[in-house]
Amino acid sequence: MIGSPNYGLLMMDRRKTLTTSALERRKRNRRAYPRWIFDFEVRLHWANRSVDCRGYEIGAGGLSFLTDEDIPGEMEIEVEYRLSPETDPVSVKGVVRHVEGKRYGVEFLNLGMKDRLALVEYCEKIKPV
């Protein structure tokens, strides 16, 4: 109990356990949202330019794509993605968070709840997490 002489030791032990399990989970998956790996259409718009490219990974927090274009890291861009030819395109603002050669990662800034739910529902149907 709180007033007992062992309370501090019990809480210290508990915090270590929680911290340890939280760290283990974090090591396994650093992402806030699950990602799905598959090929899909992406169109990017920035600085009066438009580029079609291929997405290869997507989640509710962002997507990854391949392009030959040079896009600076931390740049805010407009992203339009289409998960399949049968789905409507979704436009969202994003910021380039990862650049590795021709591979880019974009964090979504304003993906609405309707589009977020549609994305997760579609991806769960084709590749359950």
C-alpha cells in the first residue's frame, strides 16, 4: 500500500517492468501506425511541378514511394495516392521525412478520418496485419 515501507520499492519495480516492456515493443516496431507493402499509384505536387511515381508502402501516418526526382527532405508537398484503379484518388498534404537514394518517406499532415478509415479498411482486406 501507499503508506507501507515497501511502496517505493514496489513502484520502482513496476516502473522498470513497464519501461522494459515498452522499450521492447518500441524496438520491434517504432511506427505509430501499421504499414502495408504493395504497389500503388502516387502523384506529387510541389513548387509548380507534378510527378507520377510508384508507392510501395502505406499506413495511416504516411507512405513511401520511389522517384527519380530530387525532393529535399522536410519539404511540404501535396500527395495524391490511389490504392487501386477501382478506388478514388486521395489528396493529402505531407512532409518529406526520409530520403534514401530514390526512396522517399512522407508523413501525412492532414489525412481526414474518412480517408484514414478507408485506407485501413482497404489495406486490411488485401493484407491483414
